[in-house]
Amino acid sequence: MIDLRSDTVTKPSKGMREAMANAEVGDDVYGEDPTVNELQRRCAEITGKEAALYVPSGCMANQLAIKSQTSPADEVILESESHILNYETAAPAFLSQVQLFPVQGVNGVFTADDIQKQIRPRAYYFPKTALICIENTHNRAGGTIFPIDEIKKIRELALKEGIRMHMDGARVFNASVETGIPVKEYASYVDSISFCFSKGLGAPVGSILCSDKETITKAHKYRKIIGGGMRQAGILAAAALYALDNNVQRLKEDHEKAKCFANEISKLKDISVDMSTVQTNIIIFRLNRTDEEINKFKSALKDKGILISDGSYGSLRAICHLDVSMDDVKKAIDAVKEVLS
């Protein structure tokens, strides 16, 4: 089966499994797991932040960032198609008691001017604008990269207005590899940044939150409160360290595979692809047919050994990753052609 549903479906390689099996471990709740400690040190160094906290999921990393940088009745500005708003089960309201203010962007990108209009006046009857969240790369927009120049402008605005910034960088290494901009530079324009090990980097579990020491101290406490404290987590952290050492630069291969797939299927009748959004490893495309025909299309692909997923607003999605080779991509292209014919 060629699984293009997500880059979360990757399985640890032999080398990664060996690293996990041989990991030094301790009790991380006591702060005594040497492999977790090394991962956190390494990620703080990569992002140029004072500290880092290893957590089970990207959702938890984002929610800890929000919880640690807001107070109840505050407001968080974010893009209307963002992961935090659409796929994290109303967690900001549930965990942090904050209100989200969605701002519509273009392909996942909103501007400093867009944000400026939505910052609340300092009157007691308005919520306080406390945090701006940006997503890089942007999942729902098709893996688009948030332009560094716009991030700088938003940062200038945030500093002027006294607003914190968080980057949901679940796939920030994809952005970094594609643009050549170091993760540390992206991170320098935000107060906190999270990224996932369990997507394109190929680890089985885990994400990281990086920020200043005060924010991470708060996040550490909140992680415990919501049940995220792990014991001998070094077995998992070893996989993340292996991913950082071995699976970062190869992300460029996933981008090349995605562009190949998108370019070929865009030539087919009844399929439309906005090639401007195919910047990293995600392809969002539309099949210009009825809902029933679209379901039959997905089912027919599955019968041929190809799995894809639903995108937003009736679109379809395919994601390339390390467990999908260029030959697999070509087979998937051929399968799409056969099904449509």
C-alpha cells in the first residue's frame, strides 16, 4: 500500500529503532532522563531559545504555548485556516479560556496590516490581544511557507503593541530546507516555537516547545496538569534525536516528489491543482466531479493500493514522506490516470 494520507504514517527505520533500543533512560518527571534532556538541550540550541520541553504531540505543544502566554479572557489572533483553530478540538477555550480571533489569509498567510486592524483597543470591555499565532508551513493551505519578510513585519507590530508571538512550526524544517533559512532565524522572530518529530522527520511520537525559561517553566507545570508527564521517555526522545541527525536534509526529496505528483495530475482532465501552493511536501487538489464520484475515485485508488485523504472544502490531499519513494509516486500517478480513464 502506498500511503499518501499524511506524513504522520511514517514508521521508524532500522537505524531509528536501534537508537531507541539503545537509549539511556531515566525518570523524566524527575528530570533524570538523559536522552530527553539532551533532546531538549539540542532543540533549544537549534531554535536559539533558552529552554525546550518535549511533549507527546503537536497539539499539546501548541496548547502549552497558548496556556503559558495568556490569561483567561484574553484573545489570540490566528489565521482562519490554521491547525490550532480547525484541528485542536477547541482546546484554547477548554484549557486556556481564551477567545480566538480568526483572520483570513491568502494560502495560509496573513499580513501585519491584516493583524493591525484586529488588535483590540485597551478598553476594559474588550478582550486583551495577548498572542499572535502563525503556522509554518501551513497544513490546510497545502504546505505553504510563511514568507520571512512578513514574519518580520508581524514581529515589529507585535513588539510595538506588547503582544507575544507563537509559531506552530510542526513542519518548520520543511520550510527551512526549501528556503535555506535556518530554523533559528524563523524562531528569532517569535517568542515560542513548536515542531513535530512525528511528521516528515519520521519519528513515531513527539513534539517540542521552545521558548524562554519562564515560559517553559510554566509549560512544564501545565504539561503535568494535563497528563503529559512521561517517565522513561528517552526511548522516544532517541528517535527524535536520530531524526534530527538523519532526516532533515532529505525533506527536500519529499518536496521534489510532491511537485512531480502535482505537476503530472494537474495535466489530467477534471483535476485542478494550484501549483503556487505546492511548495513543500503537501498537494491539495480538486476533482471536478460530484461528491459521489469523488468517493468512488478514492475507493478505486484504494483498490489499486493508493491511499489519499480529504482536504478542506471538498478538496483532496496527498502528502509525500520518507516511506514513499519516487517510484511509488509514479505508481500513484499512473493509478490516478487509470481510475480517471
